[in-house]
Amino acid sequence: MCIAIPGKVLEIYKYEALVDFGKIQKRVNTSLIEDIQINDYILVHAGYGVEKMNEQEALDTLSVFKMLCDDF
């Protein structure tokens, strides 16, 4: 089973972005996503941003993760 986690783009580099996942921030590869902007929400799987998503969908998904896991 695979899972992708939504995160908010904080900084953009050439083919990477600093993404905020709540308690942590990581640099992820964004070469698979076109026209990424600061404050976009993206789905990240295995260190790669795989697609953009709207803010409400991202926040809804994060709230489900928070309900399932106290440490999220």
C-alpha cells in the first residue's frame, strides 16, 4: 500500500521545494509538477511531489490523518 501526504510549499528551488507537513519541513523533488507556486498544496510520495491539490482538500485529508494518529 502506498500513501501520499499533503504539504504546503514554503520555498521553491529549481526542481525542489521546501514543504511544510505540520511538525516537519522537508525538501522534496517537484520535477513532476508543473507551475508550482509558494503556498500551493501538493501530494508527496517517497520524496516526490506527485500533484497539486486545492487547499480545502489538503486540510480535509490532514484532519483525517490527525484523527487516526495522535503524533501527526
